[in-house]
Amino acid sequence: MRRLGQHFLQKISATETMINALKIGASEIIIEIGPGLGALTVPLQKECLKKGCTLITIERDSILADQLAAKHPALRVIQGDAVKIIPQILENNQESDFLNSQSSSPKIKIIGNIPYYITGSILRILSNLNPRPEKTVIMIQKEVAERIVAEPPQMNLLAAATQHWATVQILETLSPEDFSPPPKVSSAIISLQAKPRTPLEADQNYYRLIKITFRQPRKTVLNNLKSAFGAENEEKLKKILKTQGLSGLERPQNLNLEILTALSTCVAHMRIIE
């Protein structure tokens, strides 16, 4: 059975890795993305009953959602697209009565074996949520996971964007044979621990800066900045780069988070620097 790009997890130890990494606590709200046939859902539900937390599952496949609800009548199953539903739950208060009945301010955690084609969308949604889930443990394509945790000299746009809001760790890698049907790629379980939220304006400045900086990774940092701010600002840009110990000839892949964050603040105020 395969619908909507699903590959169902069969490796029991992988489910244990994911649940243990989530560190479930009392009165928390656990949201599972893509429960599918319930390989992760069943042990997750047992853990939630033991710890006194609440489990919500979001399944896009209507057939699988109906089957899961019929088999586990006490389970809260929402049929639909997680990319749309998670913001509705956490920000638009569609489930506010339900959430408020659980705790005055419950911790939210997310877990799931997500369809790989929505990985980028899920990460963007999580980064924009307010509040963000305290912890997220998801299974994604191994190659993408390796890009997310990259550091200089392999820094990239996805890593810079994700590591800005979360501490990311690869917990385990899986082979295609650990799924049914086997996917064409290897997989990885990653943990994302949310960092304290920075002011909205600082976030916007940072994301703007990294999009400019990594727009053409083979070009130097200075040339990418000049493409966005104009050659007439070259000297001003050089001064900003110098404050971070940079000549401007560096490639984007060599910049770490601290430098990128500092540059985003300086560049945001560049127009008023004399």
C-alpha cells in the first residue's frame, strides 16, 4: 500500500529512538505528523498514557485517517494537510478549546515520519510559528538532514535558516529496507530543539541577509552583497565585513551562525551608516 508518497516505517528500534528523543512530559501536547499505519502512533499513545500527555495525529490520507480513528477511538485524529493544520492549531486557535482544557499553557512537541516532499514546507512552518514547538523529532531524507546540520566549510542556506531557530542533531540513519515499500533514498531521524525566539525584526533581517549571502554560493560574500545593495556601497560593505574579521573574499560556505547574525544586524543599518 502506497499513497501520497508514503513509505511506512518497519524498524521498531527507530520508533523507540524517536519517542525517547522527544522526552515526553506530563500535560504536554504531542502532535504526530503522518501516522500512516500506526507504527509510531501505537507506542507513542502508550507513552502518552503513561506520562499523562495528549496525542493529536494529523493524517492527510483520508482512508488511513478513518482506519486509525476506527481502530483507536480514544485517539484524536485530524484528517488533512499538516502544513496547514499545525499553524491553525497553534496560532489560529482552531483547537483552542481543546488545548486550553488540557493545560493553561501546554508544551507542544511534534514528531513524525513525514513525506519527504513536504520537508521544506514543514521546516518553514515550524520556524514561523509563535509559539514554536519546544521540540520536534522527524524522519527526513538523509541527504537533507546532512545539509541541515552542516557547519563551515559546508554551510548552506538550509543550514543557516534552520540552525537560526533550532539546535539540530541527527539521531539515527536508516536504510531503504527499513521501510515498506523501500524508498529510493536513505533516511535520517533528526531532533530540533527550539531556541529562544529573537525579535521579529531581527529574524527578518537575518533571513534577508542569508538569502542574499547564499544566493550564488560560488561567488564571494562581498560580490553577493554588492549584487543586492549596489556597487556604490562597496566600501561601506567592506567596512561592515571587516568588523567581523572578513575581507569579503570568503565564500558563503565558510561563514558561521555568529558571523551571519552579526552581519544581518550591521547590514540592516547600513543605509544610516556614514
